[in-house]
Amino acid sequence: MNRKWVYLVILSIIWGTSYILIKKGLEGFTPVQLGAVRIVITSVVLLSLGFRSLRSISGKEWFWVGLSGLLGSFLPVFLFAFAETEIDSSIAAILNSLVPLFTILIGFAAFGITFSKRQLGGVLVGLLGAVLLIALGSEINPGQNYWYAGLVVLATIFYACNANIIKSKLQEVSAMGIAVGNFAFMIVPALFLLFYSGALSSSVRQGEYFMSSLGYVAILSIIGTCVAKVMFNRLIQISSPVFSVSVTYLIPVVGIFWGLMDGERFSLWQVFAAGIILIGVYLVNKKKSTSRK
């Protein structure tokens, strides 16, 4: 019981910092380049450290490991990178709080997991907060294209699918095995995108922000993906899909802090909208917590 809370706090700090690292990484890379570099670095590190853990994956589980990698890592990496070319990192961090809400809906639709009226109300409240946050952001930052916030919402849907897949289909696979298996699937397409996008071309390497951006992406890859991915997989296994994605309670706090430090504009009305989202997340989790006692 105590261990899952420790995991939750550490993950919130790591992932809350990820959004500002993506923003800084985009100073020297395009979204495709950043995503490709991030996945390649992560794949190399994980395969080097945990190649033997692939033995814990049976033949019938490989399909789910691959799908988990696609939905839980590959697609969101690029979606967040593209989104942060137009919206602030703090907004991306807050919108990520929608994950528990979609986890409930997808758990019901695809895996037959029931939910209460209170949880349904929480989903609707959270979605209302997200709409309000996006609308307010577009007014405060008219120069930004807030349609890109939809990419973050799509990424949260993929994260929710991944949480349900791990809990329902990969309970017998080690946390490291899932993470390494995910990136074993992703390294080939990532290498293709790495060279296709020109991430290592002379023009990119000679850019003013190349070295600093590479450093940010390396930190993002090793800590924000490698370490966090294994911890998150384990957290799902020792708790529940909804509890594990409750890490999104604290991620916005960390994300807003880094955004403000970097000069992003954030109004009290946006704080209000973020609060509505978190109230929705609370309502979604409250029934689940009660039923586990």
C-alpha cells in the first residue's frame, strides 16, 4: 500500500517535468525528430539493461505488448511534440489529467469494467473542465492554435487504452519485460524516422540549440521514459488502472510550476478550469477507492 503511493509521487514529479523538457527539446528539433530521437535513446537504454526480461513474455502476449507500446508510448510521443509547437507546456500537463476519465470509459467499453453514476458524473465534469481550459487558453494566447490541444486529448485516450491493456492482458509479464518489449517493437520504425526526418543531418547538428535540445531529450528519454515506464507498469500491477493514472492529480502542479518559471502565461480562470478537471478525476477515483476497502 505504501509502495504504490511512493511510486505515484515520484512519477508525478518525473512526468510533470516532461512537458517543459519537450518544449525545450523542440528548440533544436522538429516534432518528428524529437520523437524519433527520444524513442531511439530509450530503446537502446532499455534493451541494454533489460534484454533478458523479454523471456517473461509468452507467445500469446507479444501482440498485447506491441499494442501497448504503440498506444502507450509511440503515438503519444509524437502527439505531445506536435501539440507543444502551438500550446504551452503547462496546458499539455493539465490536459493529461483526462487520462483517468478515459480509463473508466474504455475499461467499460472494451473490457467490461463497470462504473458508477458518480464516476460517470466525474467524467462529464472533467471533460467540461477541459473544454473550458482550452477555450480560456485560446483567448489568453490568441497567437497559439488551440486546436492542437486535441492532439493531447487523443494521446490521453491512447494512455487510457494502454493502462487497461496492461492490467487486463499483461498481468503475468514483469514491468521491465513490458517496457523492453514495447520498445523492441518501436526501435525499427523510430530508426527509420530518425534518418528520414534528418535529425542527425549537418544542418540540425550545427543549429544553435542542438546540444542543449539533445541534452533535454536525453533526460526525457532516460528518466521520463525508461525509468518512469518501468515504474508505471509496476504501479498498474500492484494497484489498479484507475489508481495508477491518478498520477495526473499532481502532474499539473509540477507542469504549471515549470511553465511559469519559463514565462508562460497562466490566469486564475485557467486555474479554476484545471480545478474542475481534477474534481472530475477525484469523483472517478472516489468510488474505486471505496470499493477496494
